[in-house]
Amino acid sequence: MNVLKGKLKLPKNFGYTVKVIFNVWRSRGLPLEPPDIKWVIEYLKLAERLKKGEKITLENEMSETFSEDELRVVEKLLFNRRSIRQWKRKQVPNSLIMKLLYAGLMTPRGCNFPSIRFLV
């Protein structure tokens, strides 16, 4: 984002590694339809436009930063986490299970790998 905003200079090798890996992908005849590969193709197009000096804008806006109250909740969740060694024999409502599964699906994954699978 800092490159797009003009705060940082575009690196000379911008997009090079992605291009090399994508060319290997293509040379092996792997599919070009998966969403992650389509994203790579778009990324490479944007990288080329930036190298040419074109001004570009992204369709997806960055999410808003946390408010102070939200940040306190995040910090509480991160710093006060505990491991549970003994479980109570208490029924967990299906609605809570569904919320937890959805939260797990929304977590970031490296390289935009597909969703993980859950066994409940």
C-alpha cells in the first residue's frame, strides 16, 4: 500500500519472484482457474502497470483500524489466553459451534491457501 500511496519507491524486482513461480506453475500445465491463481495473474498485471509508472487504485479498500475499545478486547484475547487441560461435561450449543467454525474460516491463511477443514 505504501508504494501505491507514493510513500515508498517501487523496488526494481517488484513481482519478479511471483512471476518466476507462476511461470513454473504454467509450464507444468497446472490449472489457471483457482481463485488464488487468478489473484496471482491480477497481481502480475498490477505489478507491470506500476513498473510502467501508471497510477492504479485497488478495488478493495483496507479495513478500518480498531477503535481503542476493540483493541483492548483483542489484547485481552491475545494476552489472557489459557490452555484448557480438563473439560467440563457440558453440552455446547450448536449456535456457538457454528460461530466458532465461521470465525475459523475467516482467519488469515498464508498465501491465501484454501479454507481449512473442520471435523466436529
